[in-house]
Amino acid sequence: MLHDAMRYQATLKGKSQAKQKLKSAKPMMKPGAKKQPTSNAKVRSRQKAKLRDSGSIDDALGLILNS
């Protein structure tokens, strides 16, 4: 009986971990939906925006070296 109680507690713990993973998961995409930009594209767009705002040479070099 104690073994069953231990297994039940383990399943409850697993459910809470699954809920936490679900919160951080990417949203499901429908077929034919536009693709999300890749992480490299996101980084590049952030660097471009940072360069536009600051106009510094360091930001320009970071953008050039990252490509």
C-alpha cells in the first residue's frame, strides 16, 4: 500500500512538471501558417534595431561579424 502511495505521489509530481513545460513550450502552428523567424534572424533584427537606435560603431561591427 505504501508503494502505491509513493507511485501516486510520483505521478502527481510528474503532472506538475509537465504543466511547467507546457507553459514554456512554443505555440502549435496550423498547417500552412507562416513560419516563425529563426533565432538567427531574430538576433540579426535585434542588432539592426540596436544599431538604428545607437548608431555606434561597436553595434555596426557586431552586426557585420554576426552575419
